Amino acid sequence: MARLSVPTTARLPSSLPVETSNSAVVKLLNRLSRPSLLSMVLDWLDPTNQSLCPPLLQGRDDDDDDFYPPAGSLDELREIYSDMQQRKGSKREVVDRIVEGDWRNGVTLYQLAMADIQYLYDHPGSLKWTAYKIQRLKTPSSEDGAEGPQKLDKECLAIPRFHPSTFVQNLQAEVLPDVKAHYNLDRPEGMPLWLLRIFILDSPYNTGLAVSNRIGERAATSFDASRTVYIAFPDASPHVYLSNSQSTGATTTGESKSLRALIVDGIPKAMSRPRERYALRPAHLSTRNLAELLHVKGAGRTNAAGGGWSIYASENQRTDSPLNPVLPTPPLSDEDATEDLVGGARKKRALSTKTTHDKYQQEAKRARLVAQARFGDSAKADDGKGIERVDILVEDTFAAVTGERQGGGNAEDVGEDDDNSSQQRKRTKGGRSGVDLAFERGQDGDEDDGGDARDWKPKVRLTFHGSHVFAGIRQLVEAGIVDGERMPGWMTGEEGVTIGAVRHGRIRGHKGSGL
């Protein structure tokens, strides 16, 4: 530890050691399985990582009675952990050797970052991600325009270039001076994106004093108040994914929200350049599945081709796409399917001659064909692209309710009820959920639909839960429980949103469609 520590705005170095007696270190290591832990330790012992992951090697004055005697060289230490991989054993044996043996002097922030990222790879659903869209701002043409609110340039299709080192330097300039951050960038295998891990400590120092267990004579709790946030940057996509804030100890909800707001505000500033400014807008898509985010808000062709439209973005376009000039035989052209689709008297005569079992088979086959037409190749239970929750607010108006239908009441009574209900909503304003607040933010600035003031517009909110919401809806269509022909398009997932409002039968995300 440095003898003199001065408050600074620099970030925490990756080689900064953390004492193994810290409970946060043991907690991070114990989260990993034994195979993952041993594989990660062998990566620590790679010669290229010795500047950031130095183990304790044997010296002249070492005690021979040590329970974990230091190894004489890196090759010997790698052989020890390789033998542990070949034989069975407990995870506690590996953790104890790391904490009390080979890295007893401390593990660096880089090693802790590797352990945290390894846990994310082993448990992909451990974090909840939210998609944001990067949009360019219009350059003001006058001084008066520069002083007013900034407007989005919706016609511009430019995507800012992501240079890791430049972005981290610019983002560090947006961090408050009384906190320190450690950045670690990684490239997940099999995913076209960059993953940035941000570890934040409440300390003005970037030396060992920031992570020390003791400050003077009292214990420090900087790690207990630490937070970790991940930012994913997909390749060639105008979107970024931001994870929820993780805390090692007890962190209040207000601190997590302020940290998230700080990062959301700092990302577009770090990507902006002179005369080229950007802003982040929520895409109203939240899920624990990164593969689904890449499928819906990535660089592929499926961004605007969800549900039944996915056939236009199919990889096998030469045979399946309707854009192919030589179309294959439609699936509904066979005799059985054609017989199901004919109308009028012929259908009645055919149904009258069939048994109940045959009718059931024909109806089940028709339901499967309807589900295939509405969902295409998407929303399958084994596709690995499940969404866990979808919240929908229905804003469609119903027929006007007259006073006679309400039991003889007059228009004044209805107005008084509306006033009372509005006052009740104001009184219960503090108990609204985050989904309700998101809906209200999306309604700000919306134009009036021009409906009659007497139209009845009840507040109907639908929430779907499950491991794969849209795959479950598809199974309901195939089973005949949900009418696939009359089902609205947003129930197929074609809009690519998990929070939206339905008006006039069309879903909208943030002041428009979900695209």
C-alpha cells in the first residue's frame, strides 16, 4: 500500500490487490463451481497474465511447516492445479488453497472481475438486461436552437463507432470524483458483442487505501457499498444493453437508481464527438436472455421481422422466403388442408360425414397451421430466446355508456364519479409500480385520439409470466385455446417490446411502435 494517498479522478488499476480476508473475495470465489474455478485459476497462471495475477512463489525465508507451501515456479503451480482437475474433490479445497496459500497476499481487481464474469457465463440468466437505442441528435442551426431542448434526428441512420479504450476514457470523465471505478472488457464466446464490467467503490482514492480492510483502527466497509454494472455493445447495432445494478452488501434502491441514471447519461456523452451528439432512448425491452436481445435488438435482419414476419428474414431464403421468385408449394395446398379451408355447403357436407375423432384431428391440424402462419419460425420452446415477462396496457375505448344503462344515472353523476376516481388516483400516486410509471412516461406528449369524452376506457393491464412467454402463447394457439386468426399481432412478439400500450389495436412502445 502506498504511504501517501491523494484524492484523484483516475480509475482503479487492474493490478490493485485486495486482501483475501475480505468477505467479498471469498463470496465471489464460492459462487463458482469447482470446474469453473480451476479453469479460471489456470488462466491466472498463464504467463501473459502474471503482471495482473501474480501468485506467491517460494522464497528463501519461507516456513517449511506451512499448510500450503508456496510452489517453486509457475510450471509447478500449474501442475498442482491440473492434477486437481483430474481428480475429484471439494470446491472448498480449491478456495482455501487460493485464499490461504498461493494468493494469500491478495487477489487483484482483475482476478475478481474474471471471477464475476465467469459466474455470468455459467449462469446467463443471473442478470436482467434492458435495451436502449442510440439515436443521433440534430445539430442546432442557430443559437436559440442550441439553448432549447435537443431534438432527435430520426432520419439519420448513422451509428457511432465503438472504440473500447477511447470509450472508457470518455466514460471515466463522467464519473463523480468521490467514487472510483474499475473497468474490465471481455468478448463472450459465440456472441457478437463486447461486454464491459464496471465496478464502483465509494472512495476518493485509487490506491490500496480504497480496498483496504482497515482505515486507521476501524474496519472499512467500502466493498459492502460497492456496485457492479454490465454494459453490452452488440456489433454493428444501434442498441446497447444495460444490466441491473448488483451490490456486494446492503445498497439502497435510491443509490442503485442514481448509479443507473448516471451511466445512462454518460454512455451517449462518451460516444459523442464534436458536431456529432447522441442520446439514449429506452427500447422498452427487458429480459434475462442476452440471445433474445441480440435476436430482437441486434445487427441481424430480425429486428423488424418478428412473429410471422420472420420468414422474410429467414437464413434459408432461397427456399422459404416469399421474396424468392420461384416459390415452393404452399403448405396449405395439399388436399387435406384445402378441404379444411373450403367454405359454405361443401364444408358442412364434409364435416357431417366425418367422425368426432376425425373432426378433432382436422381442427388440431388447422390450429397448427394457423400457429405456423402467425409465429413463423419464432416462439419455439427450444430456441433459447425466451422472454420471462411481458406487461401490456390496453387503452382501447369501448362503446359509450349511457345513463339508462347505468341504472338511471345522469351525466352529472358520471362526471362526479370521474372526478372521484381521478382524486383517488392522485391519492394512491405513491403506491404505483415501476411498470405504471413507464406507461405514464410513454404517454407524455401523446396526441389526443379524438374519441368521444363519453367513451368508456377502463384500465386493463395484462401481465404474462413464464420461461418463454411467446412460446407459451404459441402452444395455446396450437391447442386451440387461443384463436390464432383473431389474435392481435403483439401477442406473437413481432413488435419486440416487453412493455407497451395498445391503442386502436396497435401496440406502441415509446411514443410509437416498438421498432
